Amino acid sequence: MSDADGTGYLSQLADEMEAVQLQMGAELIGHARLLLRDRKADAQELRYLSDRLIEALQDALRIAESRGGRLPGSGEREGDGPTQTSKGPNE
């Protein structure tokens, strides 16, 4: 079951998962805007929001790296450093 051309079942499944992750990230941005406008938001809520935003950003970076790796002639350019996608100490 080769998926080298990016049109196989696994590629389609990955594309669907990426779309869900990006949509969830977009919805989280809207929630973040509302929460940050709320002067009654406490530190615990803001910390929880920060953790979710970090997760969404990690997903977006992972997707970008994955898609970039599928482009012809892609590879790490000189001056590009490694990206950190590991979870923080609270996770």
C-alpha cells in the first residue's frame, strides 16, 4: 500500500486530520479573543487558554513542516534552525 504520490488512503486521512486541527485552531483563536476581552477572566482560565493555544500552534507547525516536506525540492535551507515541537513541562 504505497502512498508515495500523496493520493492514497493514508494521505487523505492525514489531510482530513490536518483540516480538523486547523479548524479547531481557528475556533480557538475566536475563543481567545473573547476571553482576553473579558476583564473577569482569571489566571487559571488564561493559563488553560495558553496551553490550548500552544497545542494549536504545535499542530499548525507540524502541518506546515509536513506539507513543506512534500514539496519538490524542499529541505532545510541554510540558516533555518530546527523547530521545537515538544510539549512543555506541564504536559
